[in-house]
Amino acid sequence: MVDDRHRISLRAEVRRSFPVRKGDRLLVIPAGDELIIRRLPERPEERLSELLRGIEFNRDARRRAERWLMREAGGSS
């Protein structure tokens, strides 16, 4: 259900199969007449480290990559 402020409510059966908590950050991707919803990692910098395991680069490059990831996740930097 979408309310007058365009917020989406998840029905109980959806929450049981896709558990979310108040304050969780979700990425909503429009796909034609459907929405794809993905939970964003609580600590995106840790996820970035997992994805880049074994790749070495300097601190400045890491800082730029973390800022990019935060922008993509809808955070601020």
C-alpha cells in the first residue's frame, strides 16, 4: 500500500520473507511496472572491502571509492 506521502507499507507476509527493521536502508530500483527492493549493507565500507578483497590501492583511492559507494547508497559525503 502507498500512503499520501508515497511511502510503501510492506504486508506481514512480505516482511516475514524479507525481514526489515525500522531504519533499514533499502535501495528501490524501478523496472518497468515493477520495483526491485534490495537491502543496503549497514556498513557499506565493509561490503566494499569484501568486494575488493585482494586488490591493493592507496588511501586516497579508497576514500574516493567509499564516497562513491555512499552516494550510490543514498548517503551523504
